[in-house]
Amino acid sequence: MDTVIFPDQDALRKEYDANIAARTFVVRELETRIEEVVAVLPSHPRVKGRVKTFESYFKKYIRLLKKETPFNGGLQEDILPLITDTIGLRVICPFLEDLAAVEELLKENFEVIEVERKGGDHTFREFGYESIHLLITIPADILNKRENCCGSKTAEIQIRTILQDAWAEVEHELIYKAEFSPFDSPLKRKLAAVNATLSLADIIFQEIRSYQRELNGELGKRRNSFFKKIEESTDAVLFTEEKPLAEDGAPSYDAPTLGELAVTAVTSAASAAAVTSNGGGEFVSGVSPANPAANVSIDDLLLNALYAHNKNQIPQAIAIYTQILEMKPDTTISSLIYKHRGMAYFARSHYEEAIADFSQSLELDPRSYKAAYYRGVICTVLRRYPEAIDSFNKALEINPYQPYCLYRRGQVYFHLEDYPQALGDCEAALALESFDAGRKFKELLLTKLKM
């Protein structure tokens, strides 16, 4: 029987310690570079790096020796274990959807040698963390900064969610570093249950994230369209000769009606959230513009109302907003719904109903400066200037850093021929945000004041 050749631990330690400073430098450089790569993601993944301790390195060295050593003749000197994760980094992501995005970004920016997906083959009875491991070549420009003296050419990057990372840390202590793994069935079931709970939590967090994105997307479409057309209608009045009011007190335009200007048909892409769509752009099951009375959650109703609103199905949107209010939600939600319904009423040119809803929104939530601002805009369009100034004053009292509110109040002062006050508001608005309409308005005021 051949003699087994044991590793020289002291020599290995000496060599390992000689490279610690260089490896630590490489870790810091890789951390910075990976942070720059993933910074494009809105979820802002965290990056952590480490150099293996010699103790961990040596234990893995021995494990690999046992695995790689032929049993028929002992260890040969040319059979040496290759440890590729001496330099290791983790990218920790808030949501499951980030994992694939991070993986693709790393593949685009580094030379990836190998991809391993750990834990993906576990059954529901097993416990163990899931993680994506990329083995990369350390970029030459980083190695050259230390004259290639770090003793490593590769680094391992692990990609995990926050919960996967938490489980991995605990599992490492309970299983990997322990002298024995759990062999008692009840204990195994408990560990499997904890892992399953964390996995389920990751899935639920992702579903909530997707739902929020869908809801925010619909809110953004509706809000952007509302703001854009409000600005177009008020600026058109400001920079062109004013037309007389019709007998009912509403503006008389040769252009399209204010309702037509306020909201345009925006095609919705409501297909991501399974709770809101069947993938074909349809409403939640049982809820549609023709059937807003289904027994579903307020969140689902709101998303359907926004979906109808963005498709310019305004009567249906108003009906769903009204249904939500009839459910008597708490004051915060009610204030929000009144604000949305007010915008829908405005789109239908139902100005008094819109003003009433914005007023109700503000009464329920006295900090709702947007409701006060919207009310002021409608009063401006109706040329009820004193009421408009009162509403803008209220909005600015709640939040003084609103450039467009200052700009709109300046427009009202302009219509009242108070040009100095209008100029003051215009300059204050431009101090907060530079925008073309504001600069154009300032030029008009300077002309009026002959300055």
C-alpha cells in the first residue's frame, strides 16, 4: 500500500498569509466594480466581499483531497485541490426578480467561467438554501494593480435574496460547521418548514412587488396624462387671447373641450399582475367596467378603476371609485379615492363634482396638498380666481416646495393683472425647477412690466 502524502499545513499557511493583503485589495476592487454594475437596478442590491480565512481554506483543502485522492494508492503529489472561491462576493437582492437581472449584468461585465444553481433540486421535504454561484475570472486590470501577486485568478460571486442569504448564514452554523447534521425526523421537519416559510415569504414579497408595480404604473399613466393636459389647457389660455365664458360659466374654446384635453386614451399594459389580469388586458375576474360590483378587494377595485380611467372609460372608472367609497374604507383610503374620482369627474367636464371631491379629499386628509392644488387648477379654468388663489394658498401652506403650484398661482395673479405678484410666484417656481413654460411666462411678465 502506498504511503499517503499529507499536506504541509505550515507551508500552506505561510503562502496563504503572504497573499492576504493582495486578496483583500482584490475583494475591495471587485466590490466597487460589482456595485457599479448593479447600480442600474432600482432595488439597489447590496454587495459584500470576503477572503476565506486560512482555517476555512484548509478544511476545504482537506475535503477536496479526500474527494480527489484515488483510494488505490494514496495521494500523489501532482493531485492538488483547486480552490476557486478563496475570494468570494455576494450580491444580496430584495426580490426574486432581481436574481436573473443581476446574473445577466454580471455575465455582461465579467468573464464567467461557470454557473452553478445550488438548492434548485431540493424536494419540499429537504432543507437547504438556494443560490446562484458564478465563477468569474478576476479582471486583469485589477490583478495588475497588485502585480498578479494575490495567488488567485478566479473569484466566486453568489447571488441571493435577503431571505436566502439569512437562511444560508444560519444553515452554515447549524449544518455546515456542526459536527453532525440533524438526524432526528422532527428536527429535520422543523428545519424544512423554516426554509419553506422563507421561500414562501420570498414568493409573496415578489407578488406584492409585482402588484405594486402594476398599480404604480396605472397611477403614473393617469397622473401624467392629467398633469400634461391640465398644463396644456391652462397655458393655452395664458399665452393666447382669452375667449369669453359661456353662459354656464365654463370656458368657451374653439379647441377641443377641456375634458377632451384633460385625459386622452392611454393604452394600458395591465398584464403583469396575476391578481389583476388574465394576461390579455382584461379586468379582474368578476370586475369590469360593466360590472364594478363584484366582491373583490379594494386594491383590485382601485387597479380596475385606474385601468378603466387610463383607457378613457371614465363613467366606468367613476362607478368603481364610487363602489370603493360605498365600502367605507378608512379616511386615508377614502381621501385617495375622492381625489381619483375628482380627476375622473374633471375628465368628464363635471367641474363642480370634481371640486366637491377634491374638497372632500382635503377634508379627510388635511395634508393632501395635491387635492388643494387640483381644486385650484379647476377654479382657474372656470376663472373663479379668488377661489383658485385660496386653494393654491392652502396647497402651498401644506407644502411650499411646489413649483407648478406657484406657477399656477402666478397665472391667476396674471389674469387679475397683478403682474408683480405673478412675477414673484414665477421666479419662486423657477428657483425650484427650471421648465420651459415657466421661462416663457417670466418673459411675458417682464414684457407686461416693461422690465
